[in-house]
Amino acid sequence: MSAFFLRALDVLHFRGNQSFGDPGSYGQTQRLPWPSVASGALRSALLVRKDLKPTPRDGWTEPDPELGTPDRPGRFTLRGWTPAWRKGTHLERLLPLPADLVVQRHGQELLVRKLRPVSLHPKLAASTPLPHVAVLAEARRIKPEGGYWLDETGWAAYVRGEPIPPQHLVSDQALWRLDERVGIGLDERRRAAADGKLFSLQALAPRHDGREVGYLAETEGAAFPERLSLRLGGDGRAAIAEAVSVDPLPQPDPHQMQQARRCRLVLTTPGLFPHGWLPTGADPAERRNDGAVRFALHGLQGWIVAAALPRGQVVSGWDLARWRPKTALRSVPMGSVWWLELDEGIPPESYAKLVAQGLWDETQYDGDPRRAEGYNRIAFALWND
């Protein structure tokens, strides 16, 4: 596996799936763009090195061992995509806040609280199709705080099911500054500025308060040089990718999960699933009497009994090989959590295989171009409430 620290040389703009550019429109930026942005930048750099040109007139049709073809991916895949910061030689990932954690402010103090799956009283009606509902028990309702990430120490505590001290939270404001800019629409025929077509957009400026702020891309299946120049995000802004050494993301002991016969499944990149909010491997047609949904993928088998998911998103993108937009797909946001009750006798290697391959079945893994783009990546966490 290779890892690269992506560091911007200019401001960045990640447009997401919102159109802008019309007179008076306002373009917002994503803090962490879709993983396909990172994989696209890295694969484009690799295409240049291989002298492959996937253009409408000069098609990329011969399969490359690492990159495959536009229709069928090769060995290359993006395994991880997170913000990161570096101080000296120490590089640290910043992980998305899982959906079962809630940050609240009590005066000047931040608290991190956890949702827990519970069975509803029979007289309470709810639209959930699962037997348990993830709830936060509190005597007084307090509005949650947003815009936080977990450092690696906080993430390690999370996957072990331990309380998370607030000092392991990192705010968006500590990582980036928003730079408001004005754009000018162009007249394509005259190749000049068009009259009356001003629009506004946000640019993302990494902070430099004693640390370098950037992104960590973890890849496998392709050989890269130690240093790459990239075009990253909207307008092809310049960035540098430097090869770095990182430890694997902390994972819980599979023997503890098997002994407890339950776990949490956490989405670390956006998910694209055939059954909407249910992960690949779930079979909505197979249910227990209490409504739990059967899950079986890469040897891991059990029942999904509860879920905590943020509001769904739409993922699109630009298809460079065909010179057209990619099909828009509804995605499950990163940080989504499913609680699983596990079958007996699951081999420990099943957990490792699911982490290595992500939520893709064998057919999808070999043939779906979105697999190489880094979607459907997961981590496990203990469920010890």
C-alpha cells in the first residue's frame, strides 16, 4: 500500500454536486471532496506518466494492468481518503465524526456523547424498519455542534468503544479558512468576459498555524513516484503529492467482536449501494421476525438491527474518457453506522477482508469503475454498550 500527503499550492475549490456560474449564483465548497476527486487526480498523473490519453478522439481502449480501462478498473484502488495535518515529520489522519456521536456544548465545554440502539415501547410507532432505534437519552435537549473531525487517538478510542475526551476533536476552523471570490462568466464564441455574468464562490485556504494541512490518500495496486504534481479540484488548482509512511487505521480486535457476537460497521468514505441506505451484503428480502435485515459479505454474517445515517447525498463527476458528466448516484454519507448482531464461528480473516475490499461483492469489485475511486470503504468498531 502507498500513501500520499496532498498539499495545496494555492486555494482549492471542490464544487460538489451543486451547479453554479449563472449570474448572481453562489458556489459553495466541500471541505473533504469525494474520493473520486483524489483518485481522479492521481490516476490522471499516472496516465501522463504512461502516455495514455483518454480523450474523445484518442480513446483509451487497451487495458492497463494498473488502471484497467474506463469501463473496467485495474489493480489501482483508493483505500483511504481523509483530511490530515503534519507537524515536522509527524503526520496524522483526521477521521469523519461517526453518525452515532453527538458533540454538544455546555457553556465553554464540549462533550462527546454516543447514540445507543434501543427497542421502542410497543405503544410507540416509528417508521424505522429495524428492531432498534439509535437514540440519545438526555434530560434537556441541546442543539448539536457540527464541523468536527476525530484525531487518530480519538478514533482509536471510538473503535474500542471508549469515551472520547473533547481534546481529540478537531474543528473545521482549525484546518481551513474560507476565501470568498468573484468569478466572471465567459462568452465561448468571443473567448472573452461576458457582460453581466458575475458570480461568487468559496475557495478553501488551508491554515498554517504550526502545521501543514492537507489530505491523505492511501492507494494500492499501482506504482507511483515519490513526488507528484497534481491538478486538484475545480479550475485544476495546483497541489503536490508526497509519498509518506503511515500506520494502518486502528481497528478493534476481531476476537473481541466475535466473543461479543456484535459490532458496529462504520462508513469511512461515501457509500454507493444497490439497496439505498442498506450496505452491500444486506438482503432486505431476508428478515428476522423482529425486522432485522440479513447481512452476509466476504464471510462476515449477521443481522443489521439498527442504523444511524446522515441525510443522503448525490454523487456525480466528470467522465474524462467520454467527455461528459458521470451518472448521478444517490450515496450514503461517510460516517454512517450500522449495528450488527453476528453469527457464531466467523473466522477472524473475514473482518480483514471486508476492510481490505470494502462494501463491494466480488462482481462489483472486478467490474465497477467506482470501486477504484475509493467509495464504500469501512472500519469496524466494538459495540459494548
